[in-house]
Amino acid sequence: WTDFTNCSDNGEDCRQSRCCKHDGQTCFEKNEYWAACNQTCTSGGSGTHAWSCEELGPKAPEACTWEGTNCATSKCCRRTGFKCFQRDEFWASCSDSCATLVKLGGSWTCKELGGSQGEHSVMPVSKEDAAGTKLFCFTVVTPMGVVAPGVVVGYEQPLQDAVKAKGLGVFACDASAVYNGTRVQKGGWKSVVNTDIFIKIWNQVKSDGQYANYDWTVKVDADAVFFPDRLKAHLTGLRPPANTPVYLHNINFRFGFMGALEVLSKGAVDAFIENIFECSNHLGHNGGEDYFTMQCLDAVGVGHMTDNALLNDKYTQSDGWNLFDVDPCVEDTAVAFHPYKAINSWMGCYDVAMRKAKPRDFIGCAAKWFPDEACSLSSTKHHQ
């Protein structure tokens, strides 16, 4: 029998404890000098990235439960913010409040047996034990996607064709793919109801299997100006532990994770894909995929690291910003800029970011959402 409460945390060397604190994790050996907790381990590699993946101890139990299942033993809920409420000595269930359970019927003591496992952060490790920076990047083109007034339906395909022709964006990653989505519906807060689409897309990622050959999988919106080399520099600075499920919080806004740039380690993708349908059943899929993705990753025990300089997104601004404004692209630390829905504005942002042009060199639109010739999808007009 193992007392898992005294076991190792994420990012710690577990050679001595030989067990892991977080549910579903095992202490895997890298070499005689290091071992780490993870849900999965891929043996092989070379040099400082070689892992033996020998299991040094027992797997920590899958402690936390979803709502609708008995949490009387685990006393822990997968869903962030939920608590385990007792009905009687034999049954308890997870919910946001006991009043919700009482409405379903039966007599409840409503005693709180425990809370949610919640999200947890992952600590950086030494340079030698950090994950690599090889990137598999993908984007999704939705031919009939929801667009703002003044933006042509179907703009994503010609935009991606232009980006691919120059080898930019996701096409500058170590490997890349473009997947086709379907029509989406409008949602709240400048978002679209696109979770169902991305559940299908992530399963396509699994079927393709490319992601398994790379350290990180990066989902990039079609209208995001993305710089893979900058992301690699950020990852080097973050020093996330190798062979550990981790994803990156990318912006200091709302819940800290916006879908224009989603960065997941291989282990995080494994855990996410394995649990995506269960997450869908419990978390729902009527809103934006970024919030769903974050909730699911947290629920299945994937930790996060935070780098608020990753994404510059105009959707964080108050009303009145210009869709074709390239001024934000002067920020030299940002990995991605969003949104740029026209070929000329995407390329204009890229040129500004690369110091090939200044913002004043780009012809933008006079008002939000109302395109002139310079903002049309086919225009290549610029200042001389």
C-alpha cells in the first residue's frame, strides 16, 4: 500500500519517493540521475532527451470523479469549482451546489466531503531536463464560418494558401497540417460555438499521428499571424519538464487561455484526446472550444505553465478597435497576433513584426469592420 499524499509533485525528481502525488501518474525513470511523474512515457530519444521509461513505482489512483458518479470514496471532483456532496453513507455526487442535487430528488445530508482537484501549475526544471522544442502545428479552415460584417465568408482558405506559398505561420513549423471544419454558429462574447468542430479535428490529429513525433502540438487560428521561432524561444525560457503533460496559459485576460494559439505538450495531447468525449459529456459543448479545452485539460490532471506574452489578441480590447490595425504587431515578444482576416493585413502584420515595414506603411481601413480596397481579400495595395 502506498500513501500517495507524500509522493512527488510535477517537475520533481521522484527517484527517491518512487510515487506521484497527482492521480493517474507514474514515476518514470529517465536515467540513473532523474525520474519524473507523468501519465505516459515514450522511451527512446538521444542525448539529454533519452528516457528509459522504467516504472519505478505504482500508478497513483484515478482519484477524482465526474458528476453523476459516486464520489463517496474519492471525495474529489474532476470539474473545477465542483464539490462532493453526501447523500447518505453510501452515495455522494459532485455538483456546483447541493441545492442542484436536492432538486433532482432524494434526501441529501449535503455534507461537503471534498472539492475539486482544480488546476495546477507546473514548475520549470533545469535546462538538461527540459522538454525539446520540436513543433507540430495545425490550423483549421472553415469554408462557411461565421464572419464579422465586411469580412467575406470563406476568407480562410485563400488566406492560408497565401501564407503557405511563402512558408510562413504554421508552415514554418517542423511539421504542419491544415484540417477542414464545417459551418459554426454565433456564440457569446465575440465567440463562436465551435467545440463540436474541434472535437472532430482533435480526433483527426490523433488518427494522423504526426503529433506523436514532436514535443509540442500547436493549434493556430487561420487568422493569427504566428511565429514558430518565437514560440521555440519562449519554450526554451520556460523550461517545462520533458515527458510531462503541460499546456500553456497564453494571455492575461479572462481565464488566461484564448484559442487563437493553443500550445500543448505531447503528453497533454495524449491525455486530452483520451478523455475528450468524456469531457464533452460532462462539460458540454455549446460554447467556445478554448474554454472547453482548458476545462478538460484541468479536469484530467494536465498542469499548465503561464506565459502571458505569447498572444496579442485584439479581442481583449474594448470596442472600437480596427480589424486591420497592424500597430500591435510591433510587439517583438509576442508569438502570435490576432485577428488578421485579409491577405494584405496578415502580410502587413508579418512585415511590421519582422521590421520590414512600419505600421504607417500599411494602408488600413478608416473604420471598424468597413473594408475599402486596401482591406479586400484580393488586394495587394500598399504605400510605395
